[in-house]
Amino acid sequence: MRILIVEDDTRIGANVQAVLRRESYAVDHVATAEEAAPRIFSEPYDLLIFDWRLPGMSGVDLCGKIRKEGSSTPVLMLTSRSQIEDRVQGLDTGADDYLTKPFDMNELVARVRALLRRPAQQIKNPVLQVGKLTIDTNTQAVHYDKDLIELAPREYALLEYLARHPNVALERMDIMSHVWDENADPFSNTVDVHIRYLRRKLDGLSTQPLIRTIKGKGYMLCDL
């Protein structure tokens, strides 16, 4: 899943980015609302994290702007403002959640997970189930039936994205834009390579391949 952080404090932005990348998310970071606005509509972000106090346009104004322009991407607002009226203003502008600085990184990760679950079939259950395959998005534990499958971070991120769209043929560029960040080379074969890695670990668990290649389209995780 791909996340955009808009935070002008370099230290905070870098720390949040590092923590979320360790959780297998693809994360981009910019310092201003002016940099963020065009990206939000040109890149398929799954979650946006805005600092309230940004230079120029504030995070709350950016949130209001993108909502007026039709974006429904979940927004987590980071702010030092703790007054109830400030929280109400942020939520009324279109933010989905609100975290007051200083915050614990574990709480940030928990809020991120909760927000990312909302667009996926509007469910609150952290466990994705595709046939006999189960993915706990909180612990990142993956099982097929009762067997634990050990995955590298990028393999996990790829499988989770496929599992959020079971039985749907996903194009390579769609997969790359959600699982990799802006530094990924769109002309490389990195998606195909990681699909091969996943197949090595999944093939043999069922009588038919769990991940199918759809000719002229991309890949699909099947509900077997």
C-alpha cells in the first residue's frame, strides 16, 4: 500500500517514513502542500498523512482542497493542536483521523492500519481471507490453511495488495504504483521478479496456482 507524507519538519518526516517502510508500506515524502497537491491526483495513493502547520497552505486547507476536488483518499492529520475545536475543524474539513504531536510511533502505525482497512470492502477485520490463504494485516502473518508462510517485506506488501483485490486481474503498472514508491523504475521487471519469488513460496500449497498470469493484463490472486 502506498502512502504520501506531507511534513515540513525533515526529522519527523524522515522518522515516519522509515517506520512505515519497515511495516512494508511504499512511502513518499514532500515538505509542502504545493508539492503534494498535484501528486495526490496523479499518483494512486492509498493514504495521505498531512501535518497541520505547513508553510504556505496548511494541511487542513490542503485536506479541504482535495475533498472539494473529489479525492476520497483517507487522510490522517498530524498536529500539535489539542483543543477539541481544532479537532472538530480538521474532521469537518475532511480528515479521517487526527493524531496529536508528540505521538508514539506504534499508535501511528495502528492508525495507519485502521485507515487502510476502510476502503477495502469497508470492513474492520484486520485479517484478509482469500480461500485458504489468510493475511493478518496487523502482525503481517501469512498462513495457507495452517501453514505459516515466511515472506520478505516486499513480498508481503505485494501479496497483501493482491489479496485486497481477489479474483481481479491487476495490471503491472497498477501493482507497481501501489506497492513501490516513486523511486521504482516503471520500465523494470521488478513486479514480475517479485511475483516469481511469491510463487516459489505459494506454489505447491494448492492443486492449482494461487497467482495466475492473465495474458495481456497482469496478475490475479485466485480464491481457491
